[in-house]
Amino acid sequence: MKDFIVIDTEGRDLTEIAIIDSDGKKIYDIAVRGSLNLHIQKKESSEIIDDFLKIAKDKIVIAHYAKHDKKILRKFFASHNRLNEFQKITFECTVELSYQTIPNLKSYSLEYLSRFLNLKVDKNYFNTELAHRADYDAKFTYKLYKKIKETQMINKLKSDKKLINPFSSNRVDTPFQKYPDIQNIYKNEFEILINTLDEIKEDKNNQSKGVVIIGEAGSGKTHLIMRLAKERLENNRLFFIRQPNNEKTVMYHIYNRMLESFFEKLENNYTQLEVMLGKTFSNIVIESIEEKNSISKKDELILKNLKESSLNIYKKFGRDGTISKRNNWKLLEKKALLWWEEKYGFGGFSSEILRGLIRFCTYSDQNRRDVIKKWLIASHCDDESVQSVGLTNWDENLNKEDFAIEAITTFGKLSLVDEPLIFVFDQLEGLKNRNDISTSFGESVKEVFTQVPNSLVIINLFPQMWNYFQTIYDSSVTDRMGQKRVFLELPSPDELKILLDLRLKNINSKSDDFFTKEELLHIVDSTSMRDSLTKASNFFSSKIYGIKTNIQKKDTQKEMEIRLKRIEQKLDKILMSLKVESKDVLQPLTEILSDEVDDNLETYIKENFNFLYNNHYQKAIFTESDDIGKLHKFIDSFARVFQKEYKKDYLRFGKKVLPENILLEKNGKKTVIAFLYAGGNSFTSRIKNLNHSILEHKDTTFYLIRDSRSEILKSKIAKVEIGKFQQQENTKYYEIGKEKRVIFDLLDKLIDDIENQNINTELEKAIKGYCTRYKDFWLIDVIK
């Protein structure tokens, strides 16, 4: 909206003029010297003309019955021989605008329109006895103009069938998402991350460093990481690692989440893994060629292509399926493995992992890549499938925790030829309910610091969670984690307003135009950025979709809560810098004052089901150990909600290996839930052992779960064993496809989001709502 002023004049010959600016503030209220008006300041006519021209320059002048005010002012200017200057001014009439926007009204007087539209000035409706005073009428004309413009804009938006609520996404789930960002919010905090990353790069010892980002729910911790990703993904590889679920496999969980992040595509349509390996292997090849005494023409061509762009390793090493491509990649693999042997030796898993990474980049066929992805997480596959990509199966008794830390260390060593890695640990608040996992997590992060070079380790936490970590970990862990500490305080109302403007930019609007002054004050009067965006989303839905949203009356307690939130944040920052726990000094004040806030659980379920179904399913790396961990979490949550006692153990069968499982006892009934995603001989041997075990446990119900994304079983013996399992009276076999997997993962996300305060509802309400929504899902029958 072009800048404007609102005017009102009094007298057939101008006696008084009032001007309101575009913010609704009275900036001019003057009477012409010689008039009878005794209540306001008077000026000479020539001064009033000078003032008016200065104020109106490059602005639209709004007036009610603008023809009348324009006529009065034209006469006034003409009497001073300044008509030429007046004719440059553009007027707009609120009567005409009202008629276009709201046709067929009985009247278009300022009084009638103000009453019809329920307009208020200083909390009061239009008063006839106060009318016909320039400043009074100008204020209501301003309100009328804003209302008309708002109505016109909303009518236009309502007609746009593709319109999306710009505030509907009020949180960043992963740093690989893209949302509007304001560089000035947390600018200094962001610089700390960038500077630390640069320090690691310049460090000759390649030591990894830690940063803890401390902020309340919705303060923008993950949003800040999204900015870091946007800024540095061209050079640095970033891994987003959520809370682990299984205390026995925390390092393996970290490694799997790393691989998920590695398979995220960048703007150039290559994955993070492809970009990193392209740069790393290019550097290795360039170095090996330049060390030669004589360089062949073929070597010269390779040097030229790789120095031009490391991605030419994929573009100019031969077309898919050609002999030249196979030969070029064999040569590259040979050079890379030789380089690794000279630098690090051939012990452990590293050289094989390196070989697997090269093979992943060698093939463009998705089926072969899928085999290698499973191989990279040490999942046992069919021998024929593994051999088809030039690899061999891992030992079935492989310790996956040892494998994981060596694999992560391998990436760290490879990054020395490229750029520092960025580890981001997020959504960890649920660890405070699981001491066993918390302990394992601390030890695993310590091991990452110790063994993985050239890395920035970022941990996002609530203030209370950082205090908790300091009570359960010794200084050798917390000092590494928190070498630097970044505190995110609540942005100012002005900063929140800038954020709203940025979101509205896509619909060519601004917060001052889209929201009323009262609505805007309510929106920026928030406890977090997420809270502010949620309020804005509600108002948008009300205006565009007709979903009612009421502005809460001024709430003294709420105002106090926001002020105390700011004080609490500053106090936490001071106490943490002194290494004093805030709980020893002050109970969180916002916990005392906060009221329960209901959330639309059905909307949450629909939105997040769609997110998991459309965005997460294909990217996710699924393992038996991770799903066992989720199941433990589900059981613990159901126990709290339904106040039931569950005994948890796992089924044993001597020294023979069974599928990963939970043995659950409730109300005297025993149930075994087993997950089996392996392929080849591993699947066959484990299901055989399970079938033998079932014969010894006739009083136990067995559930065997297999994800449909698992390797297709080719062995006749494997199929026979599945048949044997299904023929038992006390067994149920589920091969879960996309929808059932998403329903399973949705419960995991729901519990995590409640613990991390991403959804404002209670666990009891959420679990019961989930059970109602998915009452026929197998998991509900098993646990509930």
C-alpha cells in the first residue's frame, strides 16, 4: 500500500485541518489564524499551505467526501496563488471506496459507515455530538479507510484458490526445510556458529568443537540451524540427529541419522553425500596425478575436468552403463583406497565403508543404490544382491556400535580433504524421562568429540535440559558440549513484526495492512516466535476462511508471564555463565503462571501424517533397533496415560540369535513383538530360531513385524519359515506398508513433539486421541 495521510477540513472557507498519518497518529491539527476556534493552535494561512505540502509530498491524501475537502483546499490554495502546487496532489475518497466495496447501503455518511462496520476510536463508537471536528472525523476516516482496504485485500485473497496460509508452518522440523528468515534476528548468535566453524577449519590439529544453543520452546533454535544450512550447505555437510530411543544403540542411531541427512538433496539436485564424496575424491585424484613425474593426456583431461568442478566426477566420467564409466570409477576407487591405506592403513571397517561409498556414487540405478544403503547401515542382505554391487556381507555378529563410531570417524577423516562437518542434535527433551538413554547419549557424544575430527557439534536444548545434563554428566562431557553457549532470548515486538511482514510478502501485503492494530498488538505480545506465528495463523484463518478467532481481552497475568519470561531468560543466561543451576535459585516463573492451552489434535495428526507420508517415508532409514526403542517409548507413555503396569523384557533362546524383540507382560498375559528387516541368511536363521522358540511358549502371543521396504525375500526356505510362523495359533505376521509405517512413526513424532513442546497439548489427551483415531491399528491392541 502506497504511503498515505488522512485529512479532514472544516468550514466553507478553510478554518481548520487535521491530518492522520498512515500509522493512525494525529500529526497535524491546526486552525487558520482569525477563525473562532479557541481549542487548538492557530497558524497563518501561508504556513498551513507550506506544512500541508511538506506532509503530503509523495503521499495519497485520503478524505471522506474527498470532492468537498478538495474543493475547500483548492479555494484555499488559489487565494494564495499556489494552485499549481495543489494540483500535483492525489486524492482518494472513502465514500467512493465504500460504495465499490460495500454496495447498496442506505447511507455512506461517515457516521453510518462507522456504525455499520463497528469502528472504534479510543475504544469508543462514533458519537454524533463529537462529529464535525476535524481531528475526530479524520480519526474515523482513517479507521474506515483501513477497514475498506483490508476488506478489498481479503476479498481478493479469498478468490485465490491456490492461496496458502503464510503462517500455517510455525516451526522448522528439519534444517533442510526452507522458510522465510530474518538475518537480523539472532545475528550475533549466528556469527558465533559461523566463527566456530571457521576456527575448526583453521585448526591445524583438526579438533572438533561444541556449541550448546539454549532457548525455550519455539524460540527459533532449529530455525537458526536452518539459516546455517542455507549459508553453508554448499561447502559443509550437516547432519540432523533427533533423540535416540534405544540405550544400547545410541551411536548406531547417530550414524543412521547421519546417513539420512547425507541423502538429502541440495539445490544442485545432488545429495549431500554425492557432493562431499565428489569434492573429496576429486581432491584425492588431483593430488595423486600432480605427484606424478609425467602426466598423460588422459590425466590432463581428468585434471582439467575436476578442477573445473568436483561434480564433473559424475558428469564427465562416462555415461551410465558404459565401459568407460566403469573403468574410470574403478581407477578412482583404486586411487582412493590407495590414498586411504597410505594415510590411515587398512585396519577395521573403514576401507570397506569407503569402498561402499564409492560404489554408491558409481551407480545411478536406484535398486543398486538401495542395496548399498542397506549395506552401509550394516544390515544383512541377500548375498547375491550384495555381490551384484561388488561388496560382501558384514559378519552377522558385527557389533553395530563399534561399526557406527568407525563409520562416523571415517566421514570425519574424509572431511579433512574437504570442509568441517556439522552435527546438530535436536529434540532431546524426552531424555529427561529416560536416564538410561541419557547416560548412553552423553558417552556417545563424548566419543564423537574424542574420535571424530574436523567437526562442529551443536546441541539444541531448553534451559532446564541443559541444567539436567550438567547434573548427570561429568565436566569431561559438558565442557566439550558447551565450549561455547548461545542463548536465544525472545525477539522484540519490532523483530516479530518484521517476521510477520516477511511471511506476508508472498501475498503482497504487510502486517500493518493485513491485521488491525489491536490484532497486531495481540500477535507480537507473545512468549515465543512460534506463539506469535500461531496467533497470526489463527487471525489469517479467521479473515480468509471464516474460522472464528477472538482477541483475548487484556490479560494482566499474561502480560506478567511475558515479562517474567524475558527476566527468566536473562537470569538463566547469567546463572549458566556462573555454572549455577536456576532450579536452585528460582522455580521457573512461567510454569507458575501458564494456563493450559488446548490444541487441535486432529489437525496435528492430519498435517503430520501427510508430512511423514509425502516427505519422510522414502528418505527414512529404518532399523529393528530403532523401532524397538520407539516401542519402549510407546509402552512407557501408555503406562503413564492408562495407569497400567507393564513388565518389559526380551525373549531369549539360549545362545541362538532371535529377531530383536520385546517381551511384554500385562494383566498376566505375555506378548512378544519382534522386528525382522534383515535379508538373506540372516533372516532365515533368525525366523527359524523364532519358530522353534514359539513351540516352547504356547502361552505367549507372538507378533512378527517386517517393513515392506525391506529386501524382497528370494529364498524358498525363508518363505517356508514365514508360512510356519503364520500357521501357529498364537502368532500374527504383519508386513507393514507405507500407511501403517506412517501411523507407527506418527505416534513416535507425537510423543516427541509433546516432550519438546512443539504441540501444546497433554500426553494423556494426545494418546487417547491417537487411540481413537487409529483404534484398528495393530499396535493399539498389543499395548492398550
